[in-house]
Amino acid sequence: TTRLVGSEMCIRDRLKKLAIVRGKISSIAGIATIKGLESLQLALLPNIYQLEELVEIPTLKKLTINTCKNISSWDFLLELKSLKHLVLFANGNNTPSKQITEALRKKGIIGVY
């Protein structure tokens, strides 16, 4: 586990946009400690299964998830209170249900999903 300390905390507190691309990480635990995060891209992460912690980021407005083929549940998408823009692609046969995508559209969330 890596923790941000000292001057690194200032960077974390000012971070608005983050891309985690290509890796063997299996968890996004701790991501909610990035206060003020508005845009997140998760790409090419085959070992990621759960993204429920994203619900704990109240400022998240834009989310892109691509080539993350093992997400176990997409229900968390409905709980992202500030989400305005969503892009999901190349996640294989693992996509949100029609019920979830319809609910997202009714909430006015734009994007490709």
C-alpha cells in the first residue's frame, strides 16, 4: 500500500483528472481519498473486478472505462451523484444491463454506453 505524505498530499488534493492505463492492479482502494477528482479513465485493467469505491467520490463528473473486461457489477454507476458524462467501450460482453443504461439516460448522463 502506498500512501501520499508531505508535499505529495498537496498534489493529491489538487488532482482533478486521473488516467490509470494498462496495469496489473486489482483494486482501486483508496482512490476516494483524492478530493476533488472530476475525471477518471480506467483502461486496459484486466484484473479490476470492483469499482464500487467510485461512489465515494462526490465530485466525479466524467468516467471512462475501456478494456476492463472483468467488472463484476455495474450497479455503482447509478449511485454516482455528480456523473454527467460516461464512456464505456471494449469491455467485452461485460456491459451494464439495459435497465442500468436506461436509468442513466433518464438521469441525463451523456456519453457512449
